[in-house]
Amino acid sequence: MLSHRAASGLLAISKRLPRALPGRGIATTLFSSKKFNYPLTVDDVPRAAGFPTMLRLPMQSTADGLDACFLGIPMDNGTFAHRTGARMAPRQIRCESCLVRPHNTHTGAAPYESLMVADVGDVSVNVFNIEANIGIIHQHVASIINNGCKPLIMGGDHTITYPILKAMKEKYGPVGLVHLDAHPDTSKTTFGEKISNATPFRLATEEGLLDCERVVVIGLRGSGNSPIDYEYGRNLGFKIVPAKYCWYKSMAPLMAQVRELMGDAPVYITFDIDAVDPGYAPGTGTHEIGGLTSIQALEIIRGCRGMNIIGGDLVEVSPMFDLQGATSILAANFLFEMLCVLPGGAPLHSRNVTVCSRLSRDFIYPMSPNDMPRAGGIASMMRLPVRETAEGLNVCFIGIPLDSGTSNRSGTRLGPRQIRAESCLLRPYNNATGAAPFESLMVADLGDIPINTYNLAATVEIIHKHIATIAGYGCVPLVLGGDHTISYPILKGIKEKHGPVGLVHVDAHSDTNDVMFGEKITHGTTFRRAVEEGLLDCDRVVQIGLRGSGYTGKDYAWAEDQGFRLVSAKDCWHKSLEPLMAEVRQQMGSGPVYISFDIDSLDPAFAPGTGTPEIGGLTSIQGIEIVRGCHGLNIVGGDLVEVSPPYDTTGTTALTAANLLFEMLSVLPGVIYKS
């Protein structure tokens, strides 16, 4: 039975809303350990490292054996009214969730000690067909809940809640709803369309998906909502709590009424991030001032504890308008709070947990955008499968999220993650050169090296050992930096397999200082240390793109004395670098060669997101010519360093880096070239 007192208390608020005037026909549009899966800790892997799964939980391909799962739905083709971009949200929320720790110190909740939880990836939506998506999402969510698993879903726009509720009804019947939103989303149509992010709850009521007497809508406001929109839900029994009635007060008393109203009925939570004031959550599609505070939102979710919560979603985060990541951080925390209020998990018996694998064919192929939209899926390099070791691989991509060796702008610890994210645009064939690396080499992403963010000397040894192990398998590492310090320990690891190597070094700076601030190991001393330790064959070292102001007139003298060939950026102006690379190939001969590409070699017009930019640099075309000019050399490894995402607001630098790494892959020995 519904509590009359709880219902009447909420109705008292709802009835204070203005009703539509008579005759007004206003239509508005609007990886694991312990007994349960446990997230990685910062002591295991730095926060900037690792694949961004939700809360850094293990990844599974299905919900088998799980009590709860995080699922992404990267869809925004239901966003008719205003700003798009919500398709990118699942990825960004996962990235920001690395800050969330496993215990809720405020409430005492320890979800990973009572529930089996994992990230099950993203629904493979159709980015062009919203009607098809309704069926895809419905079936996907139904398969999860039929396994007895409660889904916590990262949208995507609010359209997704409609097919989610369709699946919920099949399992639970009509459900109660705690709906946080600036808008009621009960429009009949939007621009003549019945399916959009403004119509999900009209559709849900028409199809009997909701127990309308147990629907509470909190946070409504804004000039875009007419009284008739509010009245539609209220006439069906919705309890409507506008944002105005939440100002200056705790939500705890309200949520006590909501708990009494819901009783033991199944309840779904849907949280549109625009319920929160744009001062807290600017990155959303249809923001309205005067909204809930982040504290009130926390109180609402925590107030759901004790209800029979069967799932939830967090929708309408738009990363392109969330430049500082504040909205995505809020979203990640709110989803964790939802996890914390779920009913306790079933006892563990013989659970069969299957780790996700995408290995197919004789070789490993990147995921096609026809299988999963580019905005979806775990962001591995080129969306390749993830492996734990280099065994059986010819080539691997591996990240080193380090910036403790930088002297100017930091942020390169975030480079590997952003390069991977931008690499989703790359396709498996190099149409310009005919290279087909995935038809000739076994390639995978090995994740990130777990460096020590506080101890640079220790990190050098960690990197050295990891690279030596990879090279020992006969696998060629292509490394995503990280600052240029990493090339020193990489070369130490490479030497153990190949001896001293030749070097094609593309950079605005020679990086041959003896010390910086009295320190021997920095991003500006890398190749001085490499020479001192016999890691380089100095007669086969070329540095291309050098430029910028210096400290003395002899900044390059030491490198020249070692026998390095120096090619200044000025020597590259107004010309193709194909003739230069013909000379480099002759210089390198048949010996082992390593490529080290500092993104600041490119002019900041092409690569602004870096730590030490210098004007007058190489063009992106010249960068491509240099890497392609290495075809035919005995390449034993390579790195792309100094991408700093905080200074790369459009993603251009990371996108360029991803393309250059693909070009490195395309020139490796053994790659088939098709005419």
C-alpha cells in the first residue's frame, strides 16, 4: 500500500504549481582481486594510467555472475533541441571516475565488499537511426537484467531511458521512478518526432512502463517548460518538486517522504545532469540556472537508500562543453553514489566471470566503427584488443603516463589516455602508402606501465624492466608518452635485445643537457644519458626540427661532438623532406633503429598541446614524410612524447600523435604493402 501521508506531502508541493490557463493549447518541445571485483588503487596504477573503465573496475563482456554493472550508451541523436555531444560522455565519465575511491566514507557504504561489480562496456548503438537504437538498447538492457544484474548506465541523452524502462517492465512490471531533471521530458513530440530526449516519459506512460503514483520528479525549472507540460505528469499522479521549492534547504526531509511513497516497489533512478545548476555542471545540452546544488543531488541519491533500486542512469553530460571536466567528475561521483544505495548482492556461489576479448581472424584487427560507434567502447589504441603481456605479439602499443620529468608545462601524464581516445578515428589500412599492418603483424595494446609518480629514478627502472621484457618476446614497442624522459629507460631496455641503436629523433630540442636544476634525469637530458651509457650508435643518430632560443651559442655543440647529424627546422622550411629521408636511410643502413618523435617538433599551429612549444616548426605533412621515410629501416621501437591534453583543447595534438603512431606501425619490418 502507498503511504497516504507521503503521497499527500509530495502532492502539496506539486499542487502549488500554476495550472494551464483554459483554452491554451501550448505544446512545448523540449581487473579484479579479493572475493569480489575490486577497483585498481592508486598504489597499483597511477590514476592517469590504465584503460578508463568505470571506477577502474575489471571489464567483462557480459553481465554473467554480476550483481551490478556499469554500461555506457554513447548516443546523442535524440538531442533535437540544443547542444549535442552526449555520445562522448560514457568515455569521459570513465576517465574522470579514476578519482573515485572504493569506500564511501560519508555513508559507510562498501559496495565492493558486498556486490560483484564490473564495467560491461558500451551498447553498440546506431548513430544514424534512433528508432533502431530503441530496439538495440531494449534488448541489451533486457539481457543484463535477466542475468539478475542491476545496470547503472552512463548516457547518452535522455532518450535512452525509454528503452531501458521497456526492458525493466519485462522483468519487474511498471516501476517507480526517482527523476532528477530541469525538464519533465513529457512532450508529445519534438519537431514532429515522437522519439527524442524530451519525450521519454510521455512514451513510458503511454506504454504502461511506470507506476505513475510512484513517480517523483525533482528539479524542474526554466523558461522552456510550460504549465501544460507539468500538468501532463501531475494529472497521471506524478509528484513534482520544482527547483524553486528546493532552494536553501536540505533534501533529507523530502527523501524521507519519497522512501515512504515508494515502499518496497521496484524503483528506477534517472538523473539528468542538467538538474544540477550550471555553476556545478556546465557541460550539458540544455542547462538552466537556478538548479539543484551538488550537495542536494547527493542527498537525493543517498536518500534512495532502503528502496528497492533496480537500476539507474546518468544522462546528458556533454564533454565538449565541459572543458575542465567538472561535469563528468560530478557524474562519476553520482553514479558511485547510486551503486552505494543498491540492495545487497546475492551470495557468491559458482560464478563464471568471463573477461572481455575481441580477438578474431589470424591476426588481430581493430574494432570497426560499424561494430561499435567511435564514441563507444573502451579507448584502447586504435580500439585494438587489450593484452596483459607481449607474448605472441609482433608489435604492441604501450603507454607511459609520466610528466615528472618536465621543466615547463606539465600534463603529459594524460597523453596516453587522450591519444588512445583520438585514435578511434584511425582505420586499419594506410591508403596513402598501401601499408596493411594488421594483415601482416600481430598487434595489441598492452595498457600502461605502472610508474611511480613521486619517484623519477624508480620510474626509470620500472620502464627499463617493462621494455626489456617486451623486447625479449621479440615484440616491437610503440610507446605513448609521457614526457621525453621516458626515451632514456626505453633505450636501456632496447639495448638488452639489440645493442646500441641508431636514432631518428624528431624534436624542437636536442635534449642533450647535462643537468637541469641540478638533476641528471629529466626530459632535457635524455640523450646525454643515452650516449654516456652506450645505448646509441652515435654515427647513426639524426635530430630533425631543432629550433628555438637557447642559453648559449653552443647549445648543440655537445651533440655535434658525438657525431650526431643535426637538421634545424630552418633547414626544413619550404620543402619536402623526402630527399632528407633518403639520406637518413643511407646513414642508418641495416642496423637497428629507434624512432623518437617529440610532438613539439611540429609548429604549435599543428600541435598546440605540448609542454615546450616553439614557433617556426615542422608542418604535420613534414612529420608524416619523416616517419614514412623510415620505411625500409630495421625499426626496433618508437615513441611519441610530450602531448599535454590540458593545452590541447580541440584534441588536434592528440589526434596528430595518434596518426603519427599509426604511421610508425606502417613502416615496421614485415608490413605488407598493397598497391
